[in-house]
Amino acid sequence: MIRINLLPVKKARKREAGQRQLLYMAGGVVAVGIAIFFVHMTATNELEQIQRDNRSLQADIERLKAELGDYDKIKAQREELLRQRKTIQSLQAGRTGPVYLMREVSEILTPNKGPTFDRVTYEERLRRDPNIGFNSSWDTRRVWLDSFEETAQRVKIRGAAKSNEDVAEFLKRLQLSVFFNEVVPEATNQVAAAGPIAVKHVSFSLSATVAY
């Protein structure tokens, strides 16, 4: 009987199968790598395009600002002028005194401005009593006036404020003004506005004499 040894053939076949599997795996890894590369390149190109678009939009915004000026500043100035006009109109509704008196009240209630006063006298008084000084950074929008009535150089002012501290700052400015004397607070009341959200504020009235 003749015996044929097939073990070397089987081993060779197994080796070839293993090599094929390795080749398939290597090919799969390469294919995945290529796919990841193309996805990465696509995402990078899209990101660069978005960045270019953003830069272009920002350039357009800057160009429009240059053409129109500083829009935010212009808007703020417009709102301030409207607020001043509203204040002056409310004062003029009950006034009988001269125009410059109305202007003084408007200056007192204008941001970064204040009353007309004798600076030398003010500084001397300030050294004696630091509490008389007014706050130049006070937000004047925290006080609004409802009426300004003057009879025989005696005025009565009614209005409202966010808080008692705001009323006190307004009184302090009136007391420092060369156009007002004997500034006396008459009444303050806590008020909650009607509506679904009750916003509290302070109503007030005061009297003073005017110099003109």
C-alpha cells in the first residue's frame, strides 16, 4: 500500500488562506483610511468656506458701519433726544416761568450733565460736607416728571422714580442749582404699577422757589 503525505499541501493552503485574509484586512484598513481622509477633507473645506463667508459678512458689516456711521451711537443719541423732548414737553405743559428754567431741569435730568452751580462755593461746601456732592454717573432715566407748575416764582414738581435714593439724588441736584432755592420734599409713596407684573416705584412731590 502506497501512502501519500498531504500535510505540506494543507499547510500551504492554510498559509495562502491566512495571507489572503491579511490582504483583505489590509485592504479594508486602507479603504477605511481613504474614506476618513475624504470625509476629513470635505469637512475641512466646508469649515473653511464657512469661515470665508463669516469674514465676508463681517467685512460687509464694517463697511456699512463706516458708511452709516456708528449706528449704535446714533440710535442712543436719538433716544436721548426723544427723552429730553418728552421731559421738556411735560414741563412746558404747566410752566409759566422762562425757558431757561425748563432747560435747567432738562440738564439736571440728562446723562453726564447736571445742575448749574457756583463751582468755588460747591467745592468749599463739599470740603465741609462730602454728602452734599451729586453723583455725576447717576442714571437720570431712573427719574421722570409728571408735572411742573409755577406760580409767583414758587414751583411744585410731581414725578416718579425707581427708588427713594433716586428721589434724593434729584433733590440734591435741584438744591445745588443756582436757579432753585428752598427745595423741600413734600411726599413720597411706594407704588406698584397695575398689570400682570407689579413693578414698584416711588411717586414724589416737592416744592421750591425759583430765581429769575
